[in-house]
Amino acid sequence: MASNRNRRLRKKLRVDEFQELGFDVSWQFAADVTETQIDDIVDQFIVEVIEPRKLGFHGGGHKEWEGIIATQSLGKCTEDDRNAVKAFWDKQAVSQVEVTELYDIWWG
């Protein structure tokens, strides 16, 4: 059945050329980090990693953060995107940084 899906159905089901890959990310700030420092670091993350790569981050937290990263428009995140996110958080004063493998954000 999959071989005879028309373009409209493939788009509606988000499969084949319409598949979207993303990944999860989480980290934890130290207990002594101030709200201002948290805001500055998260803003820096958005400016240096998310926006230039045309990614989107949906998530949040206070001292413990988690969220999903996907592309801003229909598309697939790459291993380079994962590595850039991991590299950014590895340089920060945070702990328990986890970046998952890429997965299908609609069916994964």
C-alpha cells in the first residue's frame, strides 16, 4: 500500500519526502546559577546555534531544561545539528547534558 500513496497523502502522513527528523536535548544548571545567567545562556544558545541553523527549540525549564529540536520549516535535522547543540552545551557550566539520536518527530 505504501508504494501507491499519492503526494497529498504522503504529505498528510508526513512520510517519505515529508518526513521530519528531530532530536531531544536536556541539561541542568547548577543550583547557584542566577536567573539572569540562565536567561543569558539560553539566549546565547538561540542566537549562536538555533537561529543560524534555521532550527526550532520547543521546551523550557528552570534549573532543569528539556525540549525538542526540529527544523523551522519542513525538513530534517542532521548529525551536524546534533553535534552543534552538544558542543554548545558541553562548553557551558551545566551538567547532565543529553542529546538523543535523530528520530521521526511524527512517528518516532
